[in-house]
Amino acid sequence: MMANTGMAHGDAQAIAQALTALIEEGEAPPAPAGTALLLMDAAFLALALVVAAAAWRGVRRSRRWARLRAARLPWAVARLLPLALPPLLLAEVHRVVGFLYRGRDVAWVQVCYLYPAFMVLLAATALACVAVAAARVARLVRERAGRP
């Protein structure tokens, strides 16, 4: 058992006490009910599905988006910039978590272990943003070149 598991809710201490009770008494204590965390994880996973649906819609509507913005290229580029934020956050999420844990060194993989549902949502959002941005840029290039 790693001592740094479950940093958010003190799970390492509870696991150590349960293991001690299992060794000494031969019977494990009942597991605590974590319905709030379960509901939060379910909400994150449901949001990941919503993000996937929104990405599908964004890719499908990229032709219309490019047609409306082809005349004003700087404005179109400015409209694409917010789509870069989720991929950047996904790449640097370990630094954000390390800052929130008062400067501790946190590896990127550790964040996946600590917050798996959140990381699924963040990865889905980053992938969706990349897909929508790529579709919009491709359509914008075609529109500027005069091809449908």
C-alpha cells in the first residue's frame, strides 16, 4: 500500500486501519459508504458523454462555421483559441494538482489514479476540442481556397 494514495480524503489511513483490523481480528470492518463521491464520478462520466455529443455536433457544423467566418480570418483564429485550453490543461494538470497540494511533486499518472473520472472528462474534453479545432481549420482552409 502506498502512503500517498487517497490524498484528498485520507483513504490511506482508513486502509491501513482496515488492514490492521483484518490481521489482528481476522475480520475486516465494513466499507464506508461513499455515495457522494460515487455521484460525483457518475456526473463527471455523464458530462464526458455530453462533451462527446457536443464535439460530434461541432465537427458536423464546421462547414457552416467556416463559411460564416472565412471573410474575417483574424476573428476566426481568435474564436479557435479557447479550444486550446483543455488540451493545455490536460498536459499540465499535474502541475495544477501539485500547486493545490501545497507544492508537492505530483506525477501526471498519479493524477489519473487520484481522480480517474475527472481525468476521463478532461481527456474527453481535450480530444473534443482538438477534433473540433482540426475540423474547423480544415474547413476554413478549404473555404479560403474556394473549394467546397
